[in-house]
Amino acid sequence: MLGLVAIAGGGYALLVRGALTLDLGTGRRVRGLGPIERTIAAPPETVFDVIAAPYLGRTPIAMSDKLEVWERSSDMAVAAHRTNTGRLTTTTVETVRFERPYRITFRLLRGPVPHAQESYDLLPVESGTRFVYAGELGTDLWALGSWWGDKVAHPWERAVAGSVDAIAAEAERRAGRR
């Protein structure tokens, strides 16, 4: 019995860390992520550049504990994102596609769930940029997967909200320099 508990605990830790993705294709449930909306006092081009720079250019040393770009091109990157979720750090691997200057999309390749798609839309408004985050997260195994999706979605959205705060601060700082 103790061995079974240890195996289950180890499996849970692997799942939370994103080292084990269960993509069974059975009983798939999809739930929304977001929306998270914010007005940023900077033009969409500036906000876009702040988001794209660590993916398409050189990743700052200050971000190296959270972001590792595995592959990059002029409009797309494959990147590992590390997020502290309490006692464990979750790693997701995602494709990040850039549609200058108004849209950035993310598609999960590996993580604690088998499916996730997200987007950042940057809409020009009189006061700067209307930032809109939305997405969806999918899990397998019917009610059990739905429960897991809820457990994953809350820290996922908190991590995005923290990123939006940092993006807004840097974009507004850059816009203030002009």
C-alpha cells in the first residue's frame, strides 16, 4: 500500500511540474481561461515589443529563471516557461506566434494538461492599448479532468495576471520616455 501511495505521489508531482502530460483523448473537457483585460498607457507597438523581445531577441538574464527559448525565428518561438506554483515549479513548453503588432498566440506542447491555447490581443484605444488575454484549457477523463482543469487554471491565470502587470509597467515606462 505504501508503494502505491509513493507512486501516486510521484505521478502527481510529475504532473504538476509539467514533466508528465496525460493526453488520453478520452473524456476531453475544455474550460475557458480569462479573460484578463487591462488598458495600458502605451501604443500597441510598444506593448508588442515588450512582450516579443525576450522571445525573438535575447532573453534578459533577469528572466532566465522563468523563460528559456529553445528555438526562435522572426515570428515564432518555442519556449519553456517556469512558474512557481507553491512547493513545486511547473514547466510548460509552448509555441509562441507573433502577429505584429496586434496579436500573440500561445499553444501548449507540454505541461500539466494536454491542451491549452491562449492569445494576447492588443487593441489600439485613445489612451493607449486595450490588452485582452483569453484562452482555453483542456483536460481528459471527464469529471476527474474537469476537477484537474480547475486546479490548474487558477494558478495559470494568476501567472498571466502577474505577467500582464510586468508588461504594462515596462511598456508604460518606455512610452513615458518618448
